[in-house]
Amino acid sequence: MNPTLVTPPLPATTPAEKLTLAVVAGGLLALLLALADADPGRQHLWFYAALALVSVGTLAWSWLKFGAHPAGVRQDNLWLRASTSRGAVAWVTGLVLTGFYVALYWFSGDDGHGHFGVLDHLVHPLDGFSQALRGRPADQWFLYGTFYTLAVLLMGARALWKYRQSRYQLIRTASVMFFQLGFAFLIPGVLLFFQQPEFYFSYFWPLKYDYLFPGTVTSLVKNGGLGVFMVFWGAAMSFIATPVLTYFFGKRWYCSWVCGCGGLAETAGDPYRQLSDKSRAAWRWEVRLIYPILALIVAITALLWVHFATGGTLLGEAGAVAAKWYGFAIGSVFSGVIGVGFYPILGSRVWCRFGCPMAAYLGLLQKHFSRFRISTNGGQCISCGNCSNVCEMGIDVKQYAQRGEPIIRAACVGCGLCSTACPRGVLNLENGPREGRYQASPLIHADSLRILS
Amino acid sequence: MHLVIIGNGITGVTCALTVRRLRPDARITLVSAESAYHYARTALMYVYMGHLRPQDIKPYEDWFWAENRLALVHATATALNTAKNLLVLDNGTTLAYDQLLLATGSESQRFGWPGQHLAGVQGLYGLPDLEAMTRDTHGIARGVVVGGGLIGVELAEMLHSRGIEPVVLVRDGHYWASVLPPEEANLVHQQFAQNRVEVHYHTQLREILGDAQGRVRAVVTTKGEEIACQWVGLATGVAPNLALAKSSAVETDRGILVDEFLRTSVPNVYAAGDCAQHRQPAAGEVPIEQLWYTGRMQGETVAHTLCGQPTAYRRGVWFNSAKFFNLEYQTYGQAPAGAAPGLDSFYWEHPAASVAVRIYFRAAAPHAVVGFNALGLRLRQAVCEQWIAQRAPVATVLAHLGAANFDPEFFPQHEAAVVAAFNRQFPQQTVVLERRKGLFFKEK
């Protein structure tokens, strides 16, 4: 049933929109010039011109595209535009992003003399800002953090305009912007300024796996009062707050409200959310990958502690080697290069769905020990598929909705877009009594066929 | 048992799935010419607008049919011999059945307008229509939509999404006048206005004019106005598709005539969904129902009868929903467009936002609630249905209105304003709001 539909011409982009896109393109060009220019003075100029142009262009474009139109679901031509439907523009974007991650992770380390490989010309223009915030010159990670935060804020503004008809989306988007800017950028910088350990209060084990490694714990504790608090905070968040908050609110309290990876996906990744694979085959891969990764990092952490407690065994050395490889394969390649680099091809939540051990842990809690569910409104579903389309986690939401069942899936991050996009008001994210949580609507008699694996 | 179902729309597919559940051993064959796999007709507009791809509107993945042993035949059934229990297909084969369900759906109605068969004139019902519309609206400047119902607004929204100027002709003085009271229709009109869509009320189509190539170039309205356009969308309703039924001994009228068990005049032949016409509809119900929801319910009902559990079709409390551009609409129970004997209604509209609710109730004490209209806010179907079924007094419903609130978290809650407005309009029955939104609030 794939009818031969003529590919229609897209409505002409207005001159004003073209102008804003040209400004963004000019900003990217300036960034390339900064990379190419050996003169430090001009590097500065190009670099800040780039940031200004990209920021102004993105905000102006978002306003024209969404702010200037009546509030409501605006998905027109989503699957017809090359940039959001795996067309040529998407592949180029993916290559550029992937290239940036490869350069950042493996070709931009400090050579010991303050040179940062291929990204050197972008790092140094930030020295002044870094000095003011962190009391030290910039490095490649500060450059990354700056870009990342800027992406969340600029594309967050776009999301605020795009989803302004929904207060849930407004508050949630403001939340991810707040946590990225404050908890994942400013506070770690200020900690460094005061000669304290660089610590992210919004990332926890097992996502930030080394926070509960014996090496990190001992070095933090040595740091004194604040370090001890950091260890306590990390452990309390992982083992007490996570189960308690997930019990009350589902995994969304973290994944789509606080987490930085989620924050980027919800803002910069929003144009790509529809690209996630909704097939049963993809779901099987999700289960095959994410739980073994959780088991792996739990095992590695345990091995390291055994090593630490017993003062060095063969088993423990294996833990250290495994941790190193885990860091390379999962921490860098999966979460960074594939997770973000492939946004325009695989969707915005590939890492969260297939790789993140924190998501696996939260998902198990959400599925079995939570009050959260997405309710289906009786028999109102028309199987149109808009909910599945916007699900960045690849959940085929309509399979549940069209059977009148609540959606309770380990993967669901509670972004609420299915509820926002539903043209019939069928879906609602709710916290309710656990009793009868899986109960389907009596208004539709769900078949007992094996629809899902 | 070999059950053959003609049509793989929601009715046929729901019947097939229900029979599979009730009779795991049954042999089930679905015949459809329109598409190899079941798809959601309701989502055609989203494919046109580029929100979804054609493959995204299939409610089930392709493996589903083989895994559940549902045979799919992609062909047209051209003739039915009920004496021999045999179907003739256009691919040169025949198909024998033990039981047959006709779920052939509808076709767009045309009312004999001059020029109605010009190129670029069409309805929107199935995939061929979507293909035609995609092709014929390619690069055009203006399209005229005829009809002030649900498909009319969809067509206008579709054209609008492509930057094509829609002009909508509406017979009555306000939008969807057969269903919506004027206040609700006015909110829909505001959607047209916000999206700068021109609507001509009290206006019908008189004639469609063509050019030398046989393509539409303009329409003439009953007001004598000529509107230049390159495409005409007919959204003036659908009629049962009787092509196959008429080749057989099955008795038809406007639709395929069925009794309350959805049995036709011929043994072992059933009909359900859009194509069925009920000989004796229940009080207040229409003989031909053409909704997604009723198609699903009829498909499920007839499956029980087919499996030896004769079940009469009982629609239950009516419900429907739609979306007009950005405005959501839900309705439950009895919600007439105008004054109805013995019924009263209370209407509340937000002073600034496009949000409104209307509650219909009996004029006589204890003022049992019979229906709801909701625009721009979402009501919980189970709660509304329970109130209607139990004939809850309007004062009780208003006091517990929060229980029916299905809006997302953090959305403004209007219950207090609604109750205050009710108390002003009906001071003889003062209501105190007892229950607010949320699953944790228990009834007192």
C-alpha cells in the first residue's frame, strides 16, 4: 500500500525566512573562517561573529516559522523537507555533527602546551569567558559545553514558540533549559573557580558512571566537606531520589525535564523526533542492547569496588580495563558520535533509547514501580498515527491507544508530545493510583491478539 | 469456517480481529482492491500535509497479518453468487465462503452538478482520492471546497498547508449547522478567520466550469458569483458503496439492508459499517452510520454473531470528535444543534481563549444530563458516559466536573469559572464545586 504520490512542491520560503537562514549560514561560515585563520585577533572576531549570527538567525527564523503563526501543532511538510526526512541536507548535517564529535573526542586533546588539536582556533577565543567563569583558560570540553548549552537555549526558544499552546511543553522546555544552563554549565564552572572539583549535580551513576567508581569517590572525599557532600548527593540521587521520584512521576522527572542528553534531544533534536524507528524489530534491539549495557556498568562498578576493597586482585584489574573500554565504546562512541551525530538520520533519542543505562534503570522502575501512565480516552482513538510519529523513543503509541489501553512502557520519557499532537485529545500523561494502572477502557473491547512482542 | 470479508477498512479489520480472538481456528480472508494492507482513512489528510508518510498510517505492521493468520487478497470482488456461496474476483479467480461480511464502505456523493466530472473535481474518501488530490493540487493557487462538515474543514486545512488559498462554500448560515449550535460554530469560524480562510455562508455550488483541456477553471455559486479556481473538493457527504451488493440477491435500499444482528436478506451474508442500512434503527439513531467509531463497533458486533454468539448492535452512548485547524472538539451523548423539546442546555465560553463547554440536560427535574460538547478542552469519555448512562443531575455533574477533565497537566482549569457561570444562569440550583482535576481525588 504505498500509493504513488507525486512529490509536491514545498510552499515557497518567504524572503524573510530566507534571510534568517542566510544569517545562520553566515554564522557557520564565520566559524569555518575562525578555524582556518591563524591570527588570534581575527579568530576572536570570527568566532564571536559566528555565535552572534547563529543566535540571531536561529531566533528570528523560529519566530517567523512558529511565533508568527497561530498556536497549534505545526508539522506541515515535515516528511517532505530534505532536512527532516533523511534527505541530502540531513546527511550533510549528520556528517558535520559526527565529524565535530570525532574531532572533539580524539583530535583536540591538550598537547601539554595549551594547543587543542584541530579545534584549537575555536577553544582560545573562549579563554576570556572561561577565565571569568572558571578561573582558568578554556579547553576543548569548555568549548563543547558552550556549544551544547547554546544549542539547548536557542533551540529551546524555538520549542517554546512551537509548543506554546501547551503549558506542559512550556514548563518542561523551560526546565531542560534551566538545568542545562545552571546545573550542567554554570555551576560546574563556578566550582572550578573556587578550586573545587568540577561536579555535575544533574548527572548520576549509572549515566555518569565514574561518579560511583572508587577512584572518583576517594578523590572527592579527600577534597573535604564539599567533596563528601558530592559523594553523598550522587549516591542519594542514584539510590534514593531516583526510585522515589520515579514512583511518583515516572522517568520523565529526569529524562525529559532534567537530563542534559534529554535536554538536547528535546530542543536541538526536536526537528528529528519523527525519525525514530517504530517497528517491532527496533524494539527488540532496544531490549537486547539497553539492559545488557546496564548490567555491564553495574558489573564494572562492582569489580572496581572489589578491587578497591581487597587491595588489588586480578579480577579488579579486569574492572579497570573494562571501565576504560566502556568509556570509549559507550561513553564516547555511542552517546556522543552516534547519539548526537546521527540525530538527522536516526532521530534524537538513539542514545537514550538503545544505550543509556540510567534510562534502563529508570525504565524498569517506571514499568514496575510507578504511578505514571499515559491514559487513553475511552474509544476515541482513530488510529491516525500522529502519536507514534512524534514519539522520539520509537514507541508505537497508537498500538495501545487504538486498543483503549494505557501506555506503560519502560522507554517512555514523558515528553508529552503524543498528547500534544493527538488530534482527538485521546492521550494524557497522568500520575494516579497504581491499582488498575494497566486497566484498559471498557468502552472498547481490546482484542487479545499478539500485537506486541 | 471460512469467513470472507470484503473490505479492509476499520469495520472489516475489526471484525477479522474479533473473530480471530473468539475462534482461533477460523479461516479468515480479507479482500480489498484499495490497498494491500489496512490503513487509517482518518489519517489521509496528514499524509497530504506531510506530517506522516503513507506507510505511517497503517495501524498494524505488515507482519501482523501473517502472524495472526489473516489472509489478504488484493483484488476487487466483482460479483457475488449467494446461491453457490461464491465470489468472483477481478484477478480471474473465485473465492468460496461459508460466511461473508460485506464491509464495502462508502463513496463520495455527487449531486449532479454540471461539470462535476471535470478533471480536478473530487471528494476525499480513500487512497485514490489522496493520489488525485496530490496530483491535481500540484502548484495551483486556489481550490474551492464545497461543504460545511468535517471533511470540508479538513480539505481547507490541507490546501492551506501547501500555501494554496482555500475558499469554502457552506450551505447554512453557520458552520456544520446540522450538528453544532451557533456558539460552537462561531468558534470554528474563528479558526477559519485566524488562518485567513475565506468562507461563504448561505452559498451552494451551482456549476463547475471547465477549460478547453477539460480541467476545472472556476465554480459558479448559487449566489451567481463565479470563483476562479483550479481544483474543487466535494465534501458533501458519502453514500454506501453498493457495487458488489447490487450484483447479487442481497436486498439494498440506500445501503445494504440489515437487521439488528447486521444480517442481510440472504443467509450467511452480513453487512456492517458505512455500507449497512439498518432496517429499524433505535430511537434517535440514524439508519446509516458513517463514522470510524461506529464502523469499529459494528465490526466487533457482527463478529460475535458470526462466531455463534448472536449479538444485537447497540451503539451505546454516542460520541464523536474532530479537530478544526487548531481547535479540538469532542461530543458525548445527545447534543442537538438547536432547541429540542424537553431539553435545556448550559453553555460556557472562555472570555478570551477558544475554549467552550456545553452541557445538555432535561428541562424537568432532576435535570438529568444527556450530553456534552467540548471545544478546546478535553473531557474524559468514561466519566461523561457514566453520567449520561446514570442520568446524573446537572448540579451533580457540575459539582464533580473536575472528574471529567482530561486536559494535560498544568493546563488552566476552568471548572470554577464554569460553575460560577452556571450559578449565574441557573440561580435556582446552586452548585458548589466539590471535585477538581486528577486521578487521586476520590468522590465524597
